[in-house]
Amino acid sequence: MTDFTEISKRYEKDSFVQKSASEQLFDLLKINTTDNVLDLGCGAGNLTKKIAEMTKGKVVGVDASEGMIAEAKKNYGGLGIDFAVCPVEELNYTGCFDVIFCNSTFQWFKHPQVALKSCFNALKANGRIGIQAAGGKAYCPNFIQGTQKVAASLYLNKQFANFTPPWNFMETSKEYAALFENAGFEVLHAEIDQTQSFHSPEEALKIFDSGAAAGYLNQQYYCCPISEDYKSAFRNVVLESFKEQANSEGQVDLVFYRIFLVAMKPQ
Ligand SMILES: C[S@@+](CC[C@H](N)C(=O)[O-])C[C@H]1O[C@@H](n2cnc3c(N)ncnc32)[C@H](O)[C@@H]1O
């Protein structure tokens, strides 16, 4: 499982794109003022806090990363939210929640079918799950360009060839919808949208660090040892690529493809 603990302390500040994408997911999910809500893969808890401001119901935030949950408890622990370290694979709720909110997390689930079974059990009848996640292997062409430069680097290419991507990606909204339908859900909305925002190369690197780096720079996804030097050189090459991608105003046009899906547990 991917450990986000390394970036947990700076995650809330640097998660620009996760935050902006969450707004669209909130719009789609329409959390009611009495809903009990599970924030699945809640990270540093900043979006869980937003949920707690929307409902008087019970709000629970779970995440696989101890560091993320420590941050969430430190910053938002006093707001009546239950934060717990719990990988989705160990989720054990039955008929508790009206809504499951899952932002920028689903692509990390190694066994999405198992995750969806646990989510189905955790929801009440008519309960809704909403996910926003990177959609498709080329979910961020800017990152792909950066990693192609890594693959072409004589210093890094041999080690990078030993990297196996950890993400579960589907290429079409139909495939995502089928996955949810197979788990018993009725899909209400499924669409892969393109989002676009402009950032300096350094800010684009922070965005890379806030998600993708937890895969690309993670020992567990390499079948050879990787050193701190490798990680640092990798980030430098990605930064160089972002500088090359910047327009005449020095801004990188950062494009993401994201699946937005809302589904309901039928009666
Ligand atoms: C990019 S962060 C998103 C955090 C937050 N939802 C947000 O939108 O800001 C992805 C989160 O998914 C968590 N995660 C990854 N795999 C997980 C799993 N199997 N079970 C629960 N959480 C997981 C990570 O620890 C990390 O905090």
C-alpha cells in the first residue's frame, strides 16, 4: 500500500488540484444537513472539515496513512469528527452512512472491487458514493512528459525501467460505471472531465509531490533499490520538464483528466 506519511505535513498546503477537483464532487454529491458521511482516504482532513460544516450528522474520516491521520487529528480533531487509520481493505461498517465521499484516492486502491464491496456494506439503502479520481493512464499529460524525460535520462533510465505503476486506471467512464454496477450500485453520474489550471514550474512540482510522487518515488514499486539521490534527481528532471513546458509567462498549463462518478446503493 502507498504510504503518504512522507508528505502528510505539507499535503494540505500543496494539494491545490485535489482541493479544486473536490468542489465539483461536492456539487455532484449534494451532502444534506443530516447525512452521516464517511470521507474515504481523507488525507490531512481539510476536506473532512468541510464536510463537517455541511452536516450535523456523524462524520468519519479514514485513511491508510498514519501520518495523514495524525495531521488530521492535530488540525481538525476538536470538531467532533472521528478520524481513524484504516485502509479501505479493512473497512468494517454495515449500513452506517448516507454518503461516502472519496476524493483523489480511488486510483490508489489495489483491489477496487474489494474496496467497493466494503463501501456497499458501509452505506445505508439509498446511500450515495461519490468519487473523483485520476482517470486514465495519461491522466496528466504534463506528468507523462516529465516521466518520459526521466525515461530518457542516461542517469535514471535503468532504475526507472524497474518501476511498476501502482495505480488502477480505467480509460472510459463506461468502464468505471461497469465496475460500480458489478458491485451492486446504480450509477447516477459518470464522466471523465478535463480540468486545466496554470502554475509556475515549482508549483507544478509541488502538485506532482502531493500525489504522483507517492507512486513514482516509492521503493515498494521498484524491483531494485532506489536511493535518495535517485529520488532527488528524478524530481529535478521533472522540474526541468515543467520549465520546458512553461509558456512565455512562465506558467505550466496543467491538464488533468478526472473521473467524476456518483452511484447509489439501491433499496
Ligand atoms: C492524494 S491523497 C487525497 C486525500 C484527500 N482525500 C484529498 O482529496 O485531499 C490520497 C489519499 O489516499 C490514501 N490511501 C491510499 N490508499 C489507500 C487505501 N488503500 N485505503 C485508504 N486510504 C488510502 C492515502 O494515504 C492518501 O492520504
